[in-house]
Amino acid sequence: MKNFILLALLSFVKEEIKLIVSKIKFLYYFVKEFSILKFFYYLIDNSVIPSRDKVFRNYILKNSQKWRFKRNIINKNINKYVLITNMVNHLGYTMGEIVIGKNLIEMFESDGIVLLNRYDLRSKLIFESFGIKKFIYLNDLNFFMRIRYFLMAYSIIKSYKTIDNFFEFSLNGVNIGRAVYDHYLRSTGMGTIDHFDHKFYIFLSHALSNYYQMKKSYDKFKFIACVQSERQFIPASIVYQSSLTNGINVYSKSGFSNEFSVRKYSDARKMWKVRDRYSQALYDEISSSIKEKAVEIGKNYIEKRFSGIPEYEAFHYYFERPRLTVKEKYKKKERKTVTKKELCEMLGWNQNKPIVTILASDLSDGVFDNTWSLFKDRLSWIRETLLEVKNIKNVNWLLKPHPNDKIHKVVTDIMSEYIKICSNYKHILPFPDNLSLASIPNFAHCVITMGGSASYEYSAFGIPALHSCESCCSGRGFTIDPESKEKYFDLLRKIEKIGKLNKEQIDKAKIYIFIYSKLTRIRANLLPFFGNEAINMKTFWPKMIDLLDNYNAEEDLLKKMMIIQEKNKDRHAINYDLLK
């Protein structure tokens, strides 16, 4: 116990050192990006733009002029606010949240307040150019406050015997335990943990600090809406849950780059619902009005995606481009498409046996983003699944690791688990590295997923998808959703008896693809396309200026559809023009 406490204290000291180092790094980049002299002028006069980047300064000036008239008509006595969060360190996310926030401010005739990193001056300048002047900072607090929250964390963890019990630790409806566990997996690269690590103290102390800081803001301001892309980890999960428990609707960006929908969360009891889970009412409307059109569009989309056409590649396919070195950009690896016969010859398998593909999930991408799961986390799911299928020899099993295992350099990865559990079993083999995902429809009898995109992708080819947790399309009639572990394992043992999907089920999967890829992907005409990698500032800001110069409020489709979303009380903003 003494050693454990010592490790916890050492972890705290290490965190303090990291804090000092991060501030030194910040100072270096700050001086590199901003003029110190102009920064001091900026503190006196916010019209001064201290950035050294001339194109960025030009954008800020133009944008400030563009929205000045909006600021002039805002009633200074307005006391209702839209809270716009900025917790993902990526300019694309920041701009998406600004656009959504701007629309809500105008729709609700309110003012805006931004939750911002205290040292993020660039984002502050951007928000100010949209007429937003109020900011909230989740700061580091002073040393003694950090000690206080650390000791509070120690006291709380001490009262829990197991991590499973800790999952239920909440403050006024905000589940702190889940947020901390998610953050632990994300930050450490561990896929699972069954005991309290000393780092738990640090992460819990951060969560407590965030919770109590935000509580003061909720008590002080009348928030009517919150804009938030990220809903997991610390501080995002704390802010997201706190907003809903305080009766504040959360508008969450769903989608990538400059084409996205807005998912509205208004019920704290449904806070764990998957973001891209669409209402049954929307399915019914499509089925009764444009079913043939939706099925055809869904069919064309998935066929083009699996044929490798770049503009049809989904966000997760982007990650199939491995990062070779720090300096190299993502490169698409050449992979071949094979038949079942060719695959069996390649792997030495009996062609008469069914092939089931296990599609592993990103181990670090959070656990608590659904209303139900049969397993504690993604690594536990893989472990228990492999332990079960190693004894099911009438089926050949193909294990596909997630590419983020390499990109995020996780401590525990899928291949390590495979080697430990079943590398000596010839009926279980890893997915060949040179094999294209487009091959799977050619040979897969079934796919197993923990709620990933495979739920609908392979269903569109008639291949059943077995889930181990709630997915975006669970319960829509074309997926297999066991209600217990026992049922899940029973299905694994009987998996060769699972038949192909019928036409009605295939059509339902294609309708989901239509909704996901087309109906709810509305272009934001103030934003250019961007990738997930670091944005090239030399090309990004000129594109932003060009879009700003050509912006027409009457052609702002996203804003139009958000207005309809609010009027109709829709779960998602959708492009109603496509339903005509």
C-alpha cells in the first residue's frame, strides 16, 4: 500500500513537471506564431491582430467585417447564451463548431460563450472575428488546488474495491467513473485494466477539477444550448454530461471535414446514444416516400467505396493509409482483392468451411459511447471472443486488427492478443496485410464487430453482422444483436447456421447508408475540405477567404436545415431537399 501511494505521489510530481514543460513549449510556439509587441497592443485593443501570418490576419479582418452587422443588432441586454466548446486540438473541428454555434446564436437570438484552452490565442482570434467576446477557461488552477483535487481523488478511489464498481461513480448525474476509464485507455494506450493504477488518481483529479469549474459556469450563465463535437474523455465527457444534466441541449457535429450533420441531444437519460443512430421515424419516412431512390443511392455508394474510388472512401478508410514516418504523408498501400478460393489457397484452408471475419475496433477510441455493451471494453471483447472461437474448428476465422493499433502505438494491441491466445490454431489467422477490405464480401459468411461501420457496410452485400454492443444501426432489422454474453457465445458456436440476409434486410442496410452518407451530410459553405492530418495553413486560409468572399446567407444549406431540424424537433439535421 505504501509503495502504491508513493507511486501515486510520484505520478503527481511527474504531472507537475509535464505541466511546466508544456508551458515552456507553449511559450516557444507562441513567440514563433505571434508578435509579442502586437500581443500587448491586443490586450488593450482587440482589433489588433498579433499573428505573424499575413493571410491569417487578412482572414480575421475580412471575417470581422463580414459579421459586424450581426454584432451591431445584438441586444446588449441578452442574458441567454450558446456554449461553444473547443476541446479538440484540430483547426477543422474548431471551424465546424464555430459554424454550428454561429447558426444557433442567430436562430435563438442569443449570445455566444466559448469554452477555450487559455493558451489557444489563434482560436480566440477566430471566435472573436465571429463576434463572440465571452470566454470560459478550464485552467490549471494553482498548485494547492491541484493538490486538493488529487487528495479528493485518492479518497474517492479508496472507497471502491473494483473498477467495475468505479464505473458507477457519479456527481449529480454526471458519470465521472466512465469518463475517467475512457480517458485512461486513451491516454495510456492500454486496451483494458482490472485494477486501479496510480494514473487513475491523476485523471480523476482532472475530472473533478473540470466538473467543479464547469459547475460555476452553469450557475453563473443561462445556457440554452451547447455545441460539442467530442463527447468522450476528459474534459469533453464532463462538459457533455454536465450540459445535459443541467437541462441544456447539446448539438454535436456528426460527420467529417466540411460535410456533416448536427445531432441534437436533449434528454440526459439518452446521453449514451450513438451519435449516428437515426430515428425510426426517419426510416419510415424514407421507406414510404423515396425507398427506391434511397436503396439505389446506398447501393451505388457502397459499391464505389469498395471499388477504391477516393472520393467515396470513408473516414476510417483514410486510416488504412499507414503513417510511415513523421515526415511522410499518408500513403495508400497497394492491396489485392481475392476470391474465397484464392484466399483459402493462400492460407491453406479448406474451401468448404465458412469464413468469419472478426473486425477489431480501435482500442483507444473510448468505450462508453453506447447504451449497452456485452463487454467491459474492446480488448476484453477480443480476448474472450478469441478464447471461444479457438475451440470452434468447423469455421475458419480471420482476425482483422484495427489500423489505429499502429498509428496510436497502443501498449496492448490485437496481434499481441492473437499470439498469446491462438497463434497455434490454424483455423484462426490474421488478416493478410496485402489484402483489400474489398475482398471480404467475396468470402465472408459473417462478420463480427463491436459496433463499427461493418454493421452496415457488409450487410449491404447480404453478409450478416454480429454485434457485441449497440451500434449505429442496432435494432433496425438487419443486424444480429444478442442481449447477453451467453447468447453471443452461443451464436458464435452456431455461426455456420446463420444465413445470408434477405432482400428486405439488404435494402434496410442500403437505406442506412443513404442516410449516413448523403441525407445527413450537409456541406458547410464557409468551410473547405480538409483531412484528419495537420492542416496546411498556407492553403487553408486562402481557401477560407475565398469561401467567405463568395458566401451567400440565402444559400447556406446547413443553416436552413438546422432551422427545419429545430422546427420539426428532428434528432438530426437532414437535407430535406433530397426527400423531395
